[in-house]
Amino acid sequence: MSEQAPIERQEYNITVYTENQIGLLNRIAMIFSRRKMNIESLNTSPSEIEGIHRFNIVIHETEEVVSKIARQIEKQVEVLKVYFNTNEDVIWQEMALYKVPTDIVAEKAKVERLLRENGARVVVIRKDYTVFETTGHREETDNLIKILQPFGLIEFVRSARIAIIKDSDGFNRKLREFERAEPGHDVVENEFLNSREKVFTM
Amino acid sequence: MLTQEKQAPALPETDTQLSGSQALLHGFVVEGVDTIFGYPGGAIMPIYDALYDFECDLKHILVRHEQGGIHAAQGYARSSGKVGVVFATSGPGATNLVTGLADALIDSTPLVCITGQVFAHLLGTDAFQEADVIGITTPVTKWNYQVTDATEIPEVLAKAFHIARSGRPGPVLIDITKNAQLQKFAFQGYTPCDHIRSYRPKPIVRKEYIRQAAELINKAKKPFVLWGQGVMLGSAEQEFKAFLEKTGIPAAWTIMGAGALPTDHPQNVGMLGMHGNYGPNVMTNECDVLIAIGMRFDDRVTGRLDKYAKQAQVIHLDIDPAEIDKNVKTTVPVWGDCKETLPLLTQMVETKQHTEWLAKFREFEQKEIDAVIREELFPTSEEMTMGEVIQQLNELTKGEAIIVTDVGQHQMVACRYAKLNHTRSNITSGGLGTMGFALPAAIGAKFGAPNRTVVAVIGDGGMQMTIQELGTIMQSGIDVKILILNNQFLGMVRQWQELFHERRYSFVDITSPDYVQVAKGYGIPGRSINQRENLVEALQQMLSNPGSFLLEVMVTKENNVFPMVPQGCSVSEIRLK
């Protein structure tokens, strides 16, 4: 994390480890909606630990805002830990599905070549339509829309983003800290302090 | 006539068949609850049925509206330091709690609210008196949970109490479907909760930050302490006083913090914020080290943020990590419960006196006395002022009373001028600014501190918002002194209309009923005065009356509360007139 909080807004990947609790999604979503902030992408999934859920949330904001939001999320009773990272700090993927008329794909060899070049994979072929799948970054999945549009793209859908933090050792060790009544210091993270008078730097 | 003393059921042995409702009430007894504020209804009837057998352990106060119930529970929690408990039924009963929940959340008041809910099999069918209470209350609770199975009740209730009272306290709501209230199960006892793995009530105290904070304080020439309710919530009044007296630093309070240090303590320099004292506001922008203790830099305290204490190094002691850097950038964050962090800090700071610096505050105070306070407390005008009523009240109570205020001009005047000798003596709706808070909160405050005099200071607007709680006073026989400061206006809005909207008095002219007659209807003696010569004697009559008493004081209609930091202005641009 940089010492000076950049002013520019950019994409941040917020990773939230939580208990599996009804209503928690709502509680987390409200933290954003209350501040009139748009969630660009939201995914919930199991994590590496049974019973612990993992949210991946993408927002377009400044580091300062994201850090405040992260603390508000972490404040929720059923939230264990929140991390936030720029795109450079994570490995991320999104999946997209494209439905195209089968006759056009079959007729035009060019389409097949384009699909291959863009790493698309056939999921299903029916007489009337074919469904392709790609996985990648936003630009890649977007690009294929443009390519397929002239060939009668019938339907398109893209998944939420999932992201793995490059620097993370996973959550197992941390969870053991949480299970103790008196946790050690390493449960506190992502706390970047103001550098107003340079009393602290992190 | 022989009255039969009811015996409360003893805590049953393991594997006893209990209903969810019985298990719930046993839990309350183990948690030390003595008073419940509530209102029954269809979906909470099984709990009320069980309550019938718990009458001698759990005193139930029947309120007249669920909002009154939750404000009473807030008053109880604020005066006693314990968790306030509220019962309400499903649908409208539960939705009537929302204002109180929001108020308790923003003012960090520990509450456990129990709402009845329709049978689990009816959830989502738009059943009679069904509302999505979990959905509605999510943004206004620290935690909420819906119980549909009785076996969950002991564990969920234990969690609720732990969450409500630990860390930064707050309101918790449990919504219990009617089938779970009725369902019998093999009770396995009630174990209070002290650890939830995903919940960290207190951040880890970091010694290096305390050392850094102590260094800054020791080097400071013009240090200034701001304290808030956190000092009281942490029961750290003694630790706070010890820290102040060792360092000799002048200290000012937010309205939520009033009373944590006695009003007449030599280092208490007054109130912060929009209608706070002159010195504390101006000096915020002159101090070199600002030490904020258990306060959250509310916009009413800071005024314009980009001109707030820019010259100062900021040390922020708070139990809630989300408050650090939220509004004001911190140089040194001291995470933790100030009950633990203040003694550590006191150990490391040097014994000092800031005589000259403190004297500067007193200079500003003199200016404020000359410009505002003298005329407010000892007016030369014919009509009575709110300030003189509070001043005379101080004389009679000697600062020993609990003052509960509503919201508006009278609130600012009462907070500014009330003499408070003890902690937990100023109960007001600080963050949410809920009109109608004072009357029910005063009822609760008296239940929470039965040996203290409780005076509810209320405006003519707020009084009419929850006036029905006079019925609660009547039925419970509680002794609450009701002091209405009637200026025949929604005074604070009128003041803003005068100052910022060219005196366009849009819908602020409010008429009142004959309060003395209304009180009489509820069996409460009352009196209305409009002459200064009657003031002291009427206040004496109110205070010495053996039970509740309503005193209406007609005050000057168009008085303004000054000093004032106009919205959007810096604290140093505070106006004396």
C-alpha cells in the first residue's frame, strides 16, 4: 500500500470474510447504498475454510473512501475480516456467456477463428444456437461482444468478478486468532494512517 | 386483604421442557434485567403470557406507544449503565421502534429489543400484522436476528446481550416468530456469552501509539481535550479525571459527554459545537495538540471540516476503529477502551499545569458572559428566558438532578447551563435529534436511577410528540418532574428561519393544549406560570411534590440561542449574536 493516498478514483477489490448468516448480504449492501455508492460487481462464495463465506466486491472509488468503507464493513458483527486491493494486487477473472445463431457460426469460418483467437470455448451446440464461454478481464469479455455483434449475438451475460489476493496466505491462520478470546496483533491490517505530520508511516 | 406474593420460577434444570417464551424470560433474569418497557399484541402474546409468572423478577412497564417504550428503555440504559429492554409486537409495534433504534444506534445506547413475529409458516405471505422487521431494522441496529425455532433462543439472547453492551454499545433486535415462542423444547440452561469469533468489541491496545500520544502531549504547549460519551460508556470517569488532573489540560465536552466531569471542575471549560461555548470553539483552532476521547467529531461539533483544527496534531482515543480518520484525520490513533488506555497514557505523561493556556479560556468565557450568558441567566427583559429557568433549577437541585432534554432550543440551553455534579446526569437525543424523546426517556431514567431526581426539560413542540406517555406516568406512579419551556414556537427552526431564511416563519407557530388540564386528566398535578416572581416558588413546588409534577413556564417567544457556529462555517467563526 502506498504511503500517500492517491486522490484518483480507481477500481478496488474488497474481500470480505464472513460467517454464513441470513441478512448479512443486505447489511453489507446497505453500507454502500446508504452512501449512494454503486457496487460494480459483487460475488459471494465459500472460502478456503468450511463455513466461512467470502465476498468479492468491486467499487470505483478513492483509497480514502474505500478504507473507510472497509472499516464500516468490518464493524459488522458477523464480518471477520476485510481487505481491499487495487487490481494490481489481485488475480481476477470474470466469466461471460454468449449465445449466437448456430447457422451463422457454422457458415462463417471467420467467426470460428475469431472465437478461437479470443479464447472462447463452446459450452453447448444446438441446432438453433450455440453458447460460447470466455473467462478473463473485463476488456477481454467486452471485446468479444463487439466481435460477435455483427454475427447476430442473441444473448450475453457476464458474471461477477472473483479475485484472489496475490499477497494473501489465506485465512486459516487468521481464523485461529479470531477463535481466541484475546487475538494477537496480526488481526489488525489495512490500517493506513494519516500521514499529516509524518508521525507514522506505514 | 391478603396479597399473595408471586414466586418467580427458579432457573429450571437441564432437559426441563420449556416454551421458547419461558426460556427467553429465564435468560432475562440471568442477565440481570429488572425492568422491561413494552406493549403487547397478537404476535407477542405467548411471551406476555409467560411474563405473567415472572412479575416479581421482571417489572413490566406498559407504555402508551412503542416509540415511548424504546425511548424509556434508552433513558433507563443511559441513567443506569445497564442494557435497556423493550417488547413490541409484530408489524406496527415493531415499526414504531424504528426511531428509537436509530437514536440508540447513533448515540451508542445498549438495548435488547424483542419483537413478536407472525408464525414462521406465514412469513412472506403478507399475513396480518406482518412486516419485514429484520429488513427494516438492519440499518438501525448493531445486530438483529430472526428466531423461528425455540431451541435457538438461549444462545441468541446471550449473543444479543453481549453485542448490545460490549465494545461500542448499541441496539440489538431479536424478532421471534409466534411458533418459536410457543414451541416446547428441552431447556439446556442459559449461559451468558462473552466471545463471538467474528466480533471484536475492543481493538487491541497498542503500546507504541500510547507512547507516541504521551510524547505529543508532553511536548504540547497548548493541548486541548475534547471528550464525549465514550468516557461514560467505558465507566472511565475516574481514569479521565486522573488523566486531566495530572496533565492540567483544559477539557471541553460534546453534549453526549456532559457530566462525565463535574460542571464546576476547574479544567472543565465548557461545551463544544454549534451552540457550545465561545472559548472551546475558538481554541479548537488554536491548540497545538487536540486530544479527542470517546467522541466522534460530529458535524455539529466540528463545523466546517476543512477549517477544523488544521494547526493541531490530533490524538483520537476511541473503541470503534471505524471512527478513527472518519471525519478528522488523526495523527495518533489510540484504539481501545478508554478505561484501559487512559491509565496507560496517564502513566506516561508528565505532571503539568497549563495555567496561562487555561486562563485564555477563562478570558473567552468572560466575553461570552458579557455578550450572552448574563442576559440569558439573569435577564433584564420583562419576559422569562429559558436560561434563567435552568439557572433557578440549578440553584434548587444544586446540580444533583438528572436532566433529560428533548430537542431544540431548550435542549441547547439546558445542556449549556445545567449544572451536573454526577456522571449519567444529562440524557438527551444527541446524534439523531429526536423530538419527543424527553418525556419517555425521563420515565426510563427514573426507573434506572430511582433514588435520583429526574427533571424532563421539554419544549412545547416535543411535548406534543409523545404526550401520551403521561399515561405511563399515571399508571406506573413514577416520579418524573416535567418542565415545559413554552415559547409558542418551534423555536430552533424559527431561529434558523430568522437568521437564514429572511424571517419567513414557515409553519413554526405551534399552539399548545392547556398542559395543566391535560396533566390533570392523567392525575398529574401541574401549574403554568408566566411571571418571574413565581418562578422559584413554582420550581420548588415541582421538586418537592411527592410524585410527578408538570410545570409549564411561558418564556419569551423569539429568543435565539447564542453563541452559534452557523452551518458551513468554521468553529472559529462562532457568533456571539
